[in-house]
Amino acid sequence: MSEREIVEAIAVTAELTQTQLTGSAMAVMADDLMRNYPAPAILQALTRCRRELPGRLTQHAIIERIEQADGRPGANEAWGIALTAFDEAATVVTNEEINEAMAAARPVMIGGDEIGARMAFRDAYERIIRQSRLAGIRPKWYPSLGFDPIMRVDAIQAAEAKGLLTRAQAVAYLPAVSAADAAQGLALIAGRLTDQSTKPELPKHEALLRITGILTKLKSA
């Protein structure tokens, strides 16, 4: 798709949002957008602008909708995900873009400069996702499993709720629940609901894990 077609789409969107832009301004806007994003993503964002904007069309509004569409976290959120991955107990749902940016920041982090590491991460991450967006590459999410089973369930289910993992992927990473486990877990649920003192002899974290697994299987049935 040519830059001229993008300019025409911007012109139509500007007219429908009662925005006055000169030909030169639209050409610069189109050039800026096409340097960083694929044409289909720009057109999709312009369509959303025509439908959603209550006021003037701005380049920021277009970029905001382009970046919302691919589900990538911003640099600050991505940094939080990268930091959580340092905790061996925690399960983190991450992607290669975050890992690649963290590889650039890790030497600074090891040197004890967390602020510098965050800046290095941010610069690398924004460069990486800009290149991926321009190439039309979507992020591929996967879990990095920690050893804490409760944290694993929470992280996997949260990722599924956000649409980062499919239902099949989530179930594959959740702990299996046997018939005996189900009976014990359901007994614990029943006991809590009826305030009965009798509880299965399970460690608290294990019982909660099994209850979560039961509810997960009921959802997928």
C-alpha cells in the first residue's frame, strides 16, 4: 500500500472528525506512521478513529489505537513482568520481546544500577517492538514456570483472562487433578460453606491448589 493511500485515508478521517489538516501535515503524519507501523494496522486504527473519536483527529489517537490492537504491554508494564521473572517461585507469562530487552538490561542490573537497567530495558524494548510492529509480527506469549503451585495457577488463569493464552494452553500448564484430589477439594469447599469443622488432612496451599484445579476443570467441561 502506498503512502498516497494512507494520506487519503487520513484525509477522509480528518473530514469526518471535523479536523482541519493541510496536505503537508497529512503527508508528514502518513510518513511518520509508515516508518513505525504496517499499513494495515494504520488503516484499522483510522477506522476506529472515525467510529470512536468525539473530537479532532490527532497522530497520538491513531498511534494509541495501533498499539492497543496488538496487546503488547507498555515499557513500564513490560519491565514489571521482566522483574517478576527474577523470582524463581513466580510463574510469569512473558514473550521473546520482553526477554530480549531484559538481556540488554541484565548486565546493568547485575552491576547494581536498577535505574540504569530500567532505562536500558525501556530503550531496547521500544526499539524491539517498533521493529516487530513494522514487520507485522505479533508477540507470542508463553509461561515461564516457577516452583510455587498457587502462584502458577494465578498467573496462568490471569493470562487466559487477558487473552494471552488460549484455553487449551492454560489447561496444559495447570496442575492435573485426580478423582481423589477432587473429592478432598470438594469436601473442603463443602466444609467451608457449611461451617463444618471436619476438613481433609491437606496442607492449606495444596488444598487451595486442588480446589482451583477443580473449578478450572468444571469451567472447561
